[in-house]
Amino acid sequence: MKPLVSVIIPTFNCEYYIAETINSVLNQDYPSIELIIIDDGSTDKTRHIISDYKDKLKLITQNNSGVCVARNRGIKEAAGQFICLMDHDDYWFPDKISRQVAEFMAHPEIGIVYSSFTLWQSNSEGNFPSPDTFGDQLVNDEIDNYYSGWIYHLLLLDSWVLTSTAMIRAEVFDECGDFDENIPYSEDWDLWLRVARKYPFLKLHRSTTLYRQHPGQGNRKVRPIDYRTTLLINAKKKWGLCSPNGSCLSNWQFRKQLAKYHFGFGRHHLIANNHKIAIRSFLKAWFTYPFNLKYLAYIPLGSLGWRPNY
């Protein structure tokens, strides 16, 4: 018997993409999968499209409560030894699950197996190329050793784990908790940091996932709070800059990257004409890493009403 893998897809108003995502799960070459979809109060045809699959999946509906609540509901419903959390508009190559289960069997100490991903860009007409055209992704299968093992210190630089690529041992959630429902953004990064304090990770070099790019993505929204820098500052206060195996970032490495996030947050707000927030963020960037004078230069530019085009 193959270990059961639970695939959880939270969805909200995704009528254009949800069928392609579901089909990529049902077409996996791995035989033991349960597919759980949490419809988070969709008002378009999403729920109707999902219901057409009938007994091929389990559909749970709820009032619109956000992606964290939906994912946590799915985790509670899951019966699998391993859990995947897939975004509703992404796509898996057919051997994604089988490759990851094989790595878990070979490495019982690992908490999460994840992989590279491929950006899925639309053409000028807004259409996405067929997944079949990405055949060159099905080569060069090996472990990415740099981003494997105890990677907490590396996660202080960036959220290297795309949620749709990850497979997680079910007991990890018992040990580390589930998604923090009080965080509206970077909630996956928060989870990876907590897990990285308890478990090593393993990254597959070859892509398993097409990561769809479109204007409605959460990482393109201008937000009033810089959740990334808040998350990283709190992580450093709680756990420091070193992984459990002793691998560390220097304080200046951390500050340099933190300043980039402050600057990026400010730049987004400058484009959106939110000059006060932008200038405050540029000041934070410069105080955090004063060697980059570009951060300082943006303060008078923003004060004069200038803004970049993109």
C-alpha cells in the first residue's frame, strides 16, 4: 500500500483556472491521493465546476474567511500521512507527488519536501501556454543541496518554499502548529520558519509546479502594513540568526536583506501615491543598511511628488 497523500486546495472565485488545477492533481501518476477542496464563499461558477467532479474529490464549503482558515479546515479534514497545500490556479506535473513521496521514504528525518517551480506567463492575448509545452522541465532530477537540510537561516533571507510545491508530513502540523489566521500575508513564510526550527527540509532541483502569473495575485497588492519585515524582525528576536545545526547568517546579511524589503515596500507605495508610507519605509531601509545611498536618495524624490513608472 502506498502512503495516502492529502491534497488541499482552498479556492475563491477561480472559475477560469480551477478545472485545470484539479485535473493536474487527478492526473498524477501516484495512486493513493485524497483531494479536498475548500470553497471559501465563491460567488462565481467555481463551486459549480468543482461539483461536476462528484466523488473524485471532497468539497467543503464555508463563508468567506480567508486562505488561512480554509487551509486549516482542510488540514483538520485530511487523513493522509503527507499533506500538500496547492493554490487554486497552479498546475502540477504528473510525477510531482510520486517523486516527493519517494524522497520522504528515503529520508525519514525530513519534515518538508519542496521543489523548484516554473513561472507560467500569459501571452499578449492573456492566454497561458499548454502545460505540455514545458517538457524541458522533466529532466535533471536531483536534490538541491544548498536549499536542503536545516534552512532556517536561509529562510530569513527569502521565502524559498512556494506553497504549491511543498509536501509536508502530517505530524509536522501537530509539532509546529498550522497557519496563523491572524496574518493576512506571508502566512506561509511564517509556517516555514516555525517548521525549520524543528525539521530539516529537502528541495528537488527539477520543477514540479507551474506557478501562474496574473494581476490578481496576492503578492502584487499594495498593503498598508509591511508584513514581511515584521515577520523577519520577530523571527530574529525569537530564534536568532542560526539554524539548529549551527549554520548562521551574519547580522549584516540579515540587515541588508531587511533593508531591501523596506525599500521595496516603500517603492510600491510611492507608485501608488502613498508618499508618507513610502518615505517612512525609505528611512527604515536607510537606517537598517546605511551603506546603500539609494535608499536615502528616494526620500527627497518622494517628498517632491516623483514616482517611478513601475
